[in-house]
Amino acid sequence: MRRVARPQAAVALITYGVLHVAGAVDLAVQRFYYDTVGPYWPAERHHVEDGYRSLPFPFKEVALAPLAIQAQWCLDDLIGYLHTWSAVKAAEKALGSNPVEALADILRKEWGGPTARRTVTWPLSVRAGQVQD
């Protein structure tokens, strides 16, 4: 950044954290993320989980208010999203079956029907700063 940025330029590292689903189903989603597929995330994933706080950041930091992304999803939206996770693909390769299917069975019982929508939230982590001379 120092090589290409002008003095006082803004720099930001932005990532979204682990999703949360409104209601009691969130516990199953969190267990799935951390316990079921947790061991299959690449080692670098911890940078996302800690909001890039473990990375060197040699800039004058600027504090920002908490931010989040929110969506209203039906169960199929959530299941489709879970299928995109690299850890799910790695777990499927290692285990011989896709672990999303077992979670989907649990969620179907608690979701409230296939067209019911729930709020899904991803906390955003932003490390913002300013390039110094």
C-alpha cells in the first residue's frame, strides 16, 4: 500500500463473519460451522473469523461502527449457500457424503415450512486505516 497509495489514502480490509440465522435453528447452524465442517476449513480461514485482527496492519486505524449484511431467506436459500462452502466440499471428499444433507434434515423440522423466511445475518469486520507518509 505504501508504494502505490498517496499519503493519507484510505485502506480497508473487509470480510464477513460466520452467519447467524434467526431463531433456535442458529444453534444447529453454528454447530455445523464449527464442529461438523470446522476441521475442513483451510488454515487461513482464521483470518476471516478474527476479522483480520491477527494480520499486521501498519496503518493508523480508524474505528467504525459495527456493520452487518442481512437477508431474508427460505430454507432452500440457506441450504444452497451451505453447499458453496469450501469446507463442505472438503468434508464431502473426506467423508464420502455431503454433511449438509444431515443438517438440512434437522433444519426442516424446525424451520417452519419451505416458504417461511428467516433473517440471516453476517457480521462485517472492517479494519480501516489511513496510509501515513
